[in-house]
Amino acid sequence: MSNEILTTQPAEKKKIVFSAIQPSGTITLGNYLGALRNWVTMQEEGQYNCIYALADLHTITVRQEPAVMRKNILEAYASILACGIDTEKSVFFIQSHVNAHAQLAWLLNCYTQFGELSRMTQFKDKSAKHADNINAGLFTYPCLMAADILLYQADLVPVGADQKQHLELSRDIAERFNGRYGNVFTVPEGFIPKNGARVMSLQDPTRKMSKSDENVNACVSLLDTPEVIMKKFKRAVTDSEAKVCVGEGKEGVNNLIGIYSAVTGKTAEEITNEFEGKGYGDFKVAVGEAVVEELRPVRERYEQYIKDKAYLEESWRKGAEFADRLAQRTLAKTMKKIGFVGR
Ligand code: ATP
Ligand code: LTN
């Protein structure tokens, strides 16, 4: 990106887009359809200044093996470039490289209520899943996420439906802070896609597809080979009705229709007509093939990026330098408003 985001006058300022993803495992089809695909669209539309991050500080709310974590960060960075994020057009950095995230998160912790954080469904889910490690970071996770967004004065935040509650909390924190101190933060809006906002597990379609799922058949990874993708779709859980249509108690089929619709742009009705009189076998093959074609170029580009560590390092260094300058501005302003004395 040019330096336009730092220098343009308010009248000609483009809207700012910010989003992040955790490097907590191999990126899934859910992450791609719910978030990453929109990151790329918004970058290409040219009417936004886009800032994207790998939220590695968020990742340690769940215990990580150091060597695995390093590998995951590298692979996630390369995967996102492979999805089409272009560091000439967007700022793309690693959260822990910009100190202001942890600093603003601390400040926002003191402007967020215990009761608000207790209501977060992701906290409830993750603390049930990791009952042996319900750490304070897991609890205050949404304050760090609010800091990520508010540091860049983001207008729009493209995310999947599961992040809606966190986003609303970010808005509440921003509004509360502005109410007390004047206009410090832009109040962000979520951007949740109509199709693909909530891709479900292929093995338990009542749960969302998640990177950290232990059942490898439950999620399709961006980097799965065509053979593996086809196998996972063929094994996807459906029902005994053998009719391709949206319906109650048909979570598995509903999910496959959702995926097929998000990838091909066809409506649920068109899909039902297409598979009239055909069984689930044909349908699963069609969904698998559509996903294989959608992900093929991503996997091919990934193979190039992951081999070029020097390029990855240069890209994230450039991203962090840029992000740091923007973030410092907001942090300094916030601290001044609160009453801190400068160095
Ligand atoms: P973890 O399993 O570690 O919690 P995750 O797979 O839920 O990770 P995140 O890094 O928390 O992924 O999310 C990155 C982005 O992907 C967010 O915008 C989130 O809303 C979106 N996302 C995650 N899972 C899905 C899904 N199943 N369907 C649609 N969007 C999703
Ligand atoms: N909490 C998000 C990842 C995330 C994020 C953000 C998303 C961290 N910081 C800022 C949007 C904006 C998640 O997807 N679990």
C-alpha cells in the first residue's frame, strides 16, 4: 500500500477495513468463506484501505507447542498471501510485532466490565473445551480484539458470524470510551457475508468448522489435496431422507448446500432443482469438485510462498512498520485522554 492511509486529508479518506485471524492451525474452508475471501474482495474493490493481521497474541489463550506455533505462524502468513492478499495493496502484519496491541488491550481491560466478558459465548465454549486452562487471557480475549480494531480507527471488520458478539462488544467499548473522553475511536461495523458466514463441521454439523478441531475429517483445510477434499465430502454426515433441500433436522445437507452456494453463487432453490431426483452421492461429489476448483489456485500459490522465507519476512516487516506508525497515533491519543503523562 502507498502511504496514502497516513497522509490523506479527511475529506478524501477511504474507509478503513481491519480484520485478523489466529494462526492456531491450518486455515479452513470456514475461515476462507466466512472471512478471507472478503478480505481479498475488499482489497480489490479499491475503495478501502485494508489492514490485516495474524492474531498470534490471541492464539496463546490456548496452550501451544513452541515449535508448532512457529510453524503455524509461517504457514498461516503464506496461506493468506496465497488467498490473494497483496502486500503492495494491503497492510498485512503479525500482531505481536506491534506493541501497541498489548498496550491498548490493557487500557481497554479497565473499561470493560466483568459481566460483559462473562456473557461471551466463545469464552463459555472454549472454557468448556479447555477446562484445565481457563486463563485470564481467554476471558479478556475480546478486549485484545477490540484493541486490534480500534487502534486502526477501522470502519469495517469482515468476519464470520461467530465473531458478531465480539464485534458488538468492541463497539460498546468504543462508544463508552468516546462518551467519557470525546471522539477517540471510530465505532466499527461488522461485515458478515450473506453466504458462508457459518460453515459447519462435516462430521458434526451442529458445530462450526474450526481449525483446532481434532477430527481431521470435520474440516476442509485450504491446503488439502483434491483427493483428500473429495474424501472428506464423501464422508460428510447427512440424513436418511435422500433429498437435496434445506430443512429442519437436515443440518448436514443444509451445510453442504450453504458451501455449494457460497462457492458457486447458486441459490438454495437452484441447487434443489439441480439435484432433483438425484441422491446425496452425486450431490457430495458436486460440492467436493466445486471446492477443489475454488481452492486449487490457493494451494498452488501457497507452495511458492512457503518456500520463500525471505519474502515472507520482508513482507511482515514492512507490514509491521506501517501498522506501528498508525497504531502509535491512536495509542498516544488514548493515553493522553486518560491522563497519562508523556515521557
Ligand atoms: P479456532 O478453532 O482456533 O478458534 P477458528 O477456526 O474459529 O479458530 P479464527 O481464527 O477464530 O478461526 O477466525 C478467523 C476468521 O474466520 C473469523 O473472521 C471467523 O469469524 C471466521 N470463521 C471461523 N470459523 C468459521 C466458520 N466455520 N465459518 C465461517 N467463518 C468462520
Ligand atoms: N477473534 C477473532 C480473530 C481476531 C479478529 C481481530 C477478527 C482477532 N482480532 C480483530 C477481527 C478483528 C476470531 O476470529 N476468533
